[in-house]
Amino acid sequence: MREQKEEYWGKFALTYDNDQEYIAGKAILQAITTKLHEERDLGEVIEFGCGAGYFTKVIAGKARHVIATDLSDQMLEVARVQLQKFQNITIQKANCEDTSFPSERFDTVFIANLIHVVENPMRVLQESHQILKDRGLLLVVDFTSYGMNWFEKMKLGIRYLKKLAMPPRHSRNKLSPDELVSFVENIDFKVEEVRLLGDKTKAVYLRGRKA
């Protein structure tokens, strides 16, 4: 199963950022970037599912140090090139459901566009809770079709199929703010903020604290 995940995402590594812009649109990516720029003093950060590093560079400007992780070797190779000028970013392979990091290691866990595609989001959030310090920050942002009209959903689906083929069968394409809140509260996080970003295409943005 792990090898299948690596193979699926790895084959898109060279075009991943452009694919994201084509599928979701530049407007929602800019909305996420703008929201991330509001964050301050993130300290020691771990990012799960960094992909080619699209949002990693934004987080790096708010952090003392970022460990950007992904399951795909191909993605990490592209990320190393894209992020090579950042002195405070370390690229590392890791499984977000079961890392080798010690408990209470990080000030912030950042998860972008991962919760809706992983098979067991609760396991990812449990791992996040374990490696966060007390009162550590959880930042989650995820594309969703929740709140989109039927016509925009259809266009989004066609664009996705054209670029990435069929999504994983356990994909949560309609992740709502309330559903994400339920996920993180069940793992003993206290939600500080949750909102739906975007106009034609959408993303859920959540800030939580380790309780």
C-alpha cells in the first residue's frame, strides 16, 4: 500500500505545482498563501506531504526551521531543487502516519492538502499530536468541493481527471469545516480558527492547539 502511494504521487512530481494551479486555480492557491502569511513565530516546524514545496517556502518565512517531509522520493527530489536557496529548510522522507520523531519535538505541524487523500486521517492527526510540544500549533489546509456549486464541481472533476487520473478511492472530496473540526477535536486538539477559503474553488483552513 505504501509503495502504491509513492508510485501514484511520484509520477506527478515534475509537474505537480503546475498541475495544482491548473486543477484548483491560482486564486485559491493565492488565498491559501495570503492566509499563511498571517501566521507568526511558528518556531520548529514539521510539514507533512510537502510535495514539490509550494507552501513550504511560505511557511519557512514564518519559522525558525522547517523539516519538509513527503512519502515520495520523486517529490522530495523536486522539492530539494525548488527549495535549495532556503537555509532553514531540511528535506526528509517520512510517513506522516508513523514518523520516527520523538514526542513533543515540534512547535508546529503543518499539513497541506493531505487529510482529504490519506486513508487514515485520524492516524496522521494522532502522530501530529504526539510529536507536538504542549500547546503546539496544528495548521491544516485542504482543498474541498464543499460549498462549491454543481457546475464548478464538474469542471474541477474534469480538470483533476485530466491531470491526475482517478483519485484514491478513500478520498474525501467534500471535507467540510465541521468535519475537519470533528477530526482534530477527537484527537484532543482545541480549535482556535476554522474557515472556508476561496470563491469558485475552496479550501478549509484550520488552526488548532495541542490541549
